[in-house]
Amino acid sequence: MEKPLVDLDRIRAIEDPADRAAAIGEILVEMPRAANELRLMRQQAVLELREAGWSYAQIASKLGLHRNRVQQIAQGFTSKDRRHATDSDL
């Protein structure tokens, strides 16, 4: 099994409720920034594969996505609202 991005067991083990709430708050604040950065990294990886000669269908098969979704990722559209993900989103 893959390691989760957040060690939920570690968070649950924080006995003091205030410390636990603070730790959770820090994670929640960081998540949108990390998600935007990961979207940009994924877009770059898809573009690198395209430059290496991979078709959208090949990339889609590797990622377990539909070919159209891979094309959207390459164009910088997010899945949430179909807007371009840019460095200014970070």
C-alpha cells in the first residue's frame, strides 16, 4: 500500500485537541498550494511525454485517464473548473 500524503495516524495521536486542531489547520492551508503545484508538475510531465513522441492515447493509458482529459491537462486546464493552471495560482 502506498504511503498517504498526510500521516492521519500521527494527527490522530496528538492528544491535546488544540495542538491537533492546529496541526490539521496547517495541513489544510498547505493543501491548495500543493495541489496547484502538483497540477503544474503533472502538466509538465505530460508535455515531456508529448515531446518524446507519446500520443495522447498512450499517455491516457499509462495514467488511467481518458485521452481527452490528458489533452486538457497538456493545455493547462484544471479538472475542477476548466481554467488554466498557472504559476500565479501557487
